[in-house]
Amino acid sequence: MTMNKIWVFVLVFFNGEFFSFGDRVNDTTRPNVVNIGAIISFNSSVGKVAKVAIEAAVDDVNSDPAVLNGTKLNLQMQDSTYNGFMGIVEALNLMENETVAVIGPQFSVTAHLVSHIANELHVPLLSFAATDPTLTSLQFPFFVRTTQSDLFQMTAIADIIEYYEWRNVIAIYVDDDYGRNGISVLGDKLAETRSKISYKAPLSPSANRFEISNVLFKVDLMDSRVLVLHTYADWGLQVLDAAENLGMLGSGYVWIVTDWLSTLLDTYPPLSPEPIAKLQGVVTLRMHTPDSKLKTNLVSRWSNLTRRNESFGLSTYGLYAYDTVWLLARAIDQFFNQGGNISFSNDSSLTQLGLGGGKLQIDAMRIFNGGNLLLQSILGVNMTGVTGPFQFASDHYLIHPAYQVINVVGNGYRRIGYWSNYSGLSIVPPEILYTKPPNANGSTSSSTQQLHDVIWPGQTTQKPRGWVFPNNGRELRIGVPNRVVYREFVTLAQPPDTFSGYCIDVFTAALNFLPYPVPYKLIPFGDGHDNPKVSDLVSLVAAGVYDAAVGDLAITTNRTRMVDFTQPYIESGLVVVAAVKKKHSNAWAFLRPFTPMMWCVTGIFFLIIGVVVWILEHRINDDFRGPPRRQIVTVLWFSFSTLFYSHRERTLSTLGRVVLIIWLFIVLILNSSYTASLTSILTVEQLSSPVKGIESLISTGDPIGYQRGSFAENYLSEELSIPRSRLVPLNSADDYAKALKDGPKKGGVAAVVDERAYMELFLSTQCEFSIVGSEFSKMGWGFAFPRDSQLAVDMSTAILKLSENGDLQRIHDKWLKGSACRSQGTKEDVDRLELNSFWGLFVLCGFACLLALLAYLIQIVYQFTRHYPDSEDVASSTIQSSRSARIQTFLSFVGEKEEVAKSRSKRKRAERSSKRNSSDDGSLRSLDRSVSNEA
């Protein structure tokens, strides 16, 4: 008999596709009664509330004939206790009674199993408490979740962790489908914010106090102090009680628990002082249901509904259970309105088993023919219930998922904010934000999220750091490059294996600023014969071989993709070092302050100023008149004498004075700059090199040296496209000096490319070499830690403090302050003055000259029209001669002295007046003679 039952279950769960339809039983009229079922755990904190809420909802539906047009709901409840197997048995019992829909199951584990039965018999399952995200999948089309999924609850927790900038989380969860799948979603959501679950601590569903304590003891050995507890309401308090006994609810810890805690707080208000005292500072979530008249009415009735039972409160799961019944009632009404009828088909496969003799009548279960239509009616319901708007989205999740964020404080709790998938974390209720467009509430970026202050475990409002060094006694393994050159930065003492140097002193000084001790051990990386490749050391940190790397580690783009670096503690970019020789002064040294272009432009402007002033002064100033040869000499003399302010010619015109003032100002600046540059050139030692910088070095084709193990090799070959055949690895400072002295012709190198920090130390004792050109890459040195390491953040803060208080400079001076031999490179190119430095002055002067000439031209034209106003003369002149004659007259006028032109103009006006008077006298005499003749 036992084997037969096992085969029945196998067929029911896994072989439904082979079931054949037998005889059909149809009922085309709307029945008086519709059978529905419910599978819950009567004694659980969720089940006892849901039982009362479901019964109340069925009574409310049946008392209103308008809901189902006279049809009544016949509810049959089954107690699944806490056993998944019993849940299956009770589900099969319900299916024997032509049940069209089942409310439940309550537990996700049971829902996974019963969903197989629902799929085969086409009976929809409406669960108000099974929150496992994987239940809403294509595998279970007849499972309908009428509450919020843990997908959204875990998203809310991930947003809280991101809000407080924590990176590592420990997950403590019940090890079943409900716990595992919920934590899996949490891990995915944390990964989206660059956080992660650093340790998972599963608990057996039947774990006792001893087993719970053992798991928590292992958790306490980890470094993260942000703990997420995802378990069932009925034994979650046992976990927190064990944690309190282990001292894990004190200062520095963060406990974020899922909504099982808020369910307990709502179901048993208030908790007794002993358990509430162990929950201080815990943060939990509660499904948010907006206030409404329907909700208020149900809450006011609740005490009467529970009077015959033990007294308990109404939790959000009770609200969703109540709405589930109304949802089903409206779906059944819609089902009948669409022509649906209650009909079932016999399953020949089950009938042939012949196992109907037992209490469990397997062959009595039949397929609900209207299951698909009822399922679509359920998913299409749009109503407003006690939980607010109740409608399914296209992905079968309820619309507007939202949670309240709760902080347990004192004898109760306080709400510190809300979360919704529309606005993220907010202190404004989601139903208000739903009325605004997304861009009005600031979207869900981390910069717009907001929560009220939290009182954390230990009665503190200061945000916990979220991590400590693990209590497992393990020291941090820190890799240090074992260098063979430039030991001022890092050097290994033999014996014992201790390190010293600039980088080591910066590291230890930064550790002293941390508010917690850091156990560590420095481990040499490299064989001590050749410089190790720093990139290999960084890769080992990323792989977890080392917990950190300390030394002269350049921060490059490729390395930042693997690890996190601290704030740079020294600036060091790539520079070119080449052999230089002293440049002695010569007879033409006075020309070096200006570049050739600068000399040419300056000379041209001297001539331009002379010509402009001559034009402006020529008609009124005798100093600028005379024979052509004299005038040319005057222009040249006047132009260049302004260089020494020794010009003796006076300027009489206003325009000429304006131009001259501007030019003298420019000459003053040129004189001062020239004097300063020449002084520097003649007094400061000048060094010259055939290599002027990285550009000229690339163009030569000569060999280039670099430090073995440095990133300079890859940078030169990959970024600057220099063939590796030109690159020569060098191991020590002596190798640098020898290769540079030999030069390319003797098997050496034309220059060495390395980081400035190394080169400054090298040049402190090598005066015959110098940095040429400018630094062509900007970077710094830092300490490397694994990605998202909190220690990297704290060390960066410590390095900034070292810089602010001057300790960083004192450490630098202790190890790296070299002799005065360090050269700053060739000064010739730096001290030479280029046109770029003065082009603004020349543009200003040129613009002033153009304006002055334009004003002068207008003035001349005006005077010309005044001095030659006679239209007849102009007309006859135009007729008798060509237009060129008029132009010649104008040019002649311009060349004349202004006084001569004015006196000639006066004389012509007097002659015209005399002629006009003579003409008038002749006319009068003619008139007198004509009058006398007539008489």
C-alpha cells in the first residue's frame, strides 16, 4: 500500500503531461455554492491572523449578494502545521471536493510542491504569504502571489546597505527554498551596487539553540558587522537571543532583518520587556499599506473578530489574506460573466490506478476545466482593497511594491522612512510620490535617497563602520617588492625579515592614525637579484594571495581595474633623463632672450609705429616734414629711439600721442622681460642635450633605457608605440650611469625613461645627467588593496591627515632629500621669451594704430570737402580731366602742410567773393541803362 501511494505522488507531480482527459461533467448554470480552499498553519504567527482574516472576508462576501449575484463561497480550511508533507496531503484532500481555487499555501516550501498539483489539475493557488521570488516563474503558471515578493524586499535591503555605504554583508538564513532563494536575490541586488555577501551562514529549519549558537560564533569571527537575518517569524527571536548572549547586539553591529520581525511586532503588541530589550537598534521592514477607510474599518472590527480566540493584532499578512478572498470573489464573478462554468474532467490515469480504497481518494481528483479562464480573471482584477490598489502587472507581481523601514527603539519601534521601487528610499509616503513624475522626486540615485536617523545597537546614532578585523587571529599578508635599486624607498634587512624605507614609514605612520589595530605581516616579493614586476604583485592581491601590497606602487589604469589604491602619498610621473653638457656663453648671447619670431615681430612693430606716427604728424608737425630722404630717416630714428625713450621729435596730434603712449607701455614691458631673461641666461648655468623631450627621443630611433620591472616598458611600447627592440632594461643606478655615458654609439642608450621619484634620487649624485623636457605622464604611488576594501578607504583618510599635519613631508625629507647636485634640466628653452607671451600686447597696439588711422582718414576727408566746396569747379574739373585728377588733388592736399592748405582756402574764398561782387555791380549798371533808354 505504501509503494502504491508513492507511485501516485510521482504521477501527480511529474507526469501530468501524460494525463488523458476522460468523461466531462458540465454545469452550465451559475451554481449556488462555489468551493474554495485554504491551506495555512493555524498555530503560526502568520497563520492565526490569516485564518481570522480569511473567515471574515468570506463572511463579508457572502453577506453581500451583489458580489457574486447570489452565489456563496464555501470555504474549507486545512491546517498544514509546519510540515511540507502535510501541506501536500491537505492540498490533495481539497482537490477531491471539486475546489476551484486554493488560498495558500502559507509557506514557500509547501507552495513549491503544491504548485505541481495545481499545474496538473488547473486549480489556481493564491498565496498571501509565500514570498519566495522563484515561485513567480513560468514553471508555476497557476501560482498567483497576492502579497509582495521577496524580490522587492531584498532590493530594499540592498538600497539600505548602499545608502550607508557598506560593502560587505553577512547573510544568516534558513536553509530551505524560502531562505536560499531570498538570499540569492539579495546577492544579485548587492552586486549591482558593488557590494557583496562576504559570508553565508545557513541555519537548518529544525536548528536548536546549540546549532544556532555555533553558526553565530562562526559569523562573529568574520570581518563584516552588517548582518542580514532572513528566517521565519516563529523562531527568528531565538537567533537574536543567541546573538545577544554572544555579545553580537552591541555597539558596532548592524542587524537588518526581513519583515518577519515587523509581523511579530504587529501580531503581539506590545512584546514583553525581555525580548524587546534584545531587539534594540535592529532595523526591519514592513510591507507598506496606505491608510484608507476600508483599512480603518477592518482594524476597528479586529478586536471583535478575535474575541473568541486569543488576543492578537492584525499584521500586514492578515490584510493581504483578507484582500485575497475579495480578489478571488471578484474573479469568480468575472469568470461567470464571461460564460465560464464549474466543470471537471475525470483523469483516466488516476482512475486506472485503482487506489481509491484509502482515505486519500486519488482517483477522485479531477481537472478543473475552467481553470485557465479563472486564472486569467484573477490576473485581470483591478480593485481597491484594505491594502490599497490591488492589481497585477504584466510580470504577475502586484503593482506599487513598497515597504516601511522600521527601527526598534525603547518599548516599541519608530518608522525611519519608506522604500518603493518607484522612488527608492524616502521619508515621504510612496502614495504621495506616485502622483509625481519620476524626475520630480529626483529618481532613485543614491544622492536623492533619504532616511531619518537610526539608533543603532549600543544606543548610538553614529553610523557603524560595518566591519572590523576578523577575530580569527589571522594577520594581514602584505606583499612588499624586494627591490635591488633605490633602496631608500623599500629595503629588506637580513636578518631578520624586516623592511624599512620611505614607503614603509608612510605605511606605518598611516596605520597609527587608524582608530583600530591592524595585525599584519610584511612578506617580501621578489628574489632579491632583479627588481620584481609590480604588476605581478598587484595581480596576486587581486587573486587573494596577498591581502594588500605596500611599496613604490605606481597607480596606473590597468592596475586600478584589478585592485583599489589608496590616496597617492607621492606624485611621480614618467620623465626623460639624458646626458647633458654645459652651454658656454658666446658673442651672440644677447639675442637668446627672444626667439627669432619674437625678434621679427618686435622689429616690424617698431617700423609700423614710426610710419603711423609720421602719417598722423606729417601735416601739422615740421619735425616730420622735409625732403623724402629726411622723412625716411626721421621715421627710422623715431621708431627705434622709443626703445630708450630718447626720441626728440614732439608729437602734436592727439591721435599720435595716444598711439605713442600705448607703444611706450609695450616697450616698457619688452625691456623688462628682455633684461630679466638675459640676466638669467648669463648668470644661471646652462645645460644642453641633443634630446629635448619624449617627442625628440621617439624621433631619433636610438635605444631607450628603462628600469626592469617598471610599468614604463608597457607604457612606452603600448601607449607611445615604441618598438620593444629599442627598449633596454636596466637594473641599477650604476647601469643607468654607464648606459647614458656610453651613449647609442658605444652600446648605451640615448636616454632613460623612468618615474620622477626615482630619477630625482638618481640625479642627486649624478650631475652630468639631467631631466630634459617635461613630465609626460601624471600619476602617483599608493598602497594596493582588494576591490571594495574598507581598509583602503580608511588608509586614504590617514594619508590625507599625514599630509595635512606635515608628517608626510618630514618622512620625505628623511629619506629622499638629496644633495644640491640635483639638476632641473636645461634652462635655455625655459628662459627664452616667445611670441605667445606677448601676442596680446601686439594685438592691442595694432588695433590702436588702425583706429587712429581710420579717425585720421575721416578727418582729412572732412577737411578736403571743406577746402574744395565749389561744385562748379568740381564739375568742370570732372569734365575737363579724369577722376584721377581728383585723386591727385586729394593726395596733394594730404601732402600739404595744414596751414598752407587753410591759407589757400581762405584766399580762394576771398577771390570768389570779389568776383561775385563785381558781377553784381555790372548787372546794376546794365539795368540802369535799360531803364534810361525806355524813358
